[in-house]
Amino acid sequence: MQEIDILLENGNHIAVVEVKNRVSQNSIDQLDKIMDNFYYFHRDYEDYKLIGALAGKIFPKHLQTQALKKGYSVITQQGDHIEQINPK
């Protein structure tokens, strides 16, 4: 069994969002594991493109950079709004 915080489906894309109050290295490792095993647990989505994202209220810049380098979107609070940064 696999626990996923948020799962979004749109046409032929599926997004997994791991949500944390405070993002740590363990948070990134946890998302890596979810992404690596996703199709094993969710065979109905084998033809979908899988997208990963990490969301956190407290999200240190060095961990944002690491998540983006791994191809994950970053969702975090910036002042009074939410900001999403997508990998390039």
C-alpha cells in the first residue's frame, strides 16, 4: 500500500503532491520512494505521465533547489500567497 497526500489527474497526466509543514531531506526521500513505486501500486495509471511535487510551509532554499533538480515542482508560502516553482 502507498500513502499519497494529494493525487491529481488531468487527461493523461497524474501528479503526486507530498505535503509537509516543514520540508526536510527525509521529505524529498519520501517523495522519491513514492515516485519510484507509483506504477507498481497504481497500475491503472501506467499510461499516464507522472509528475511529482513537494509542498511545504517551511521549505529551505537548498531543499527547494534539490527538489527542482530532481524534476519536482516546489510549492511553498511566500508572504501571504502560495508560490509554485516548476523545474526547467
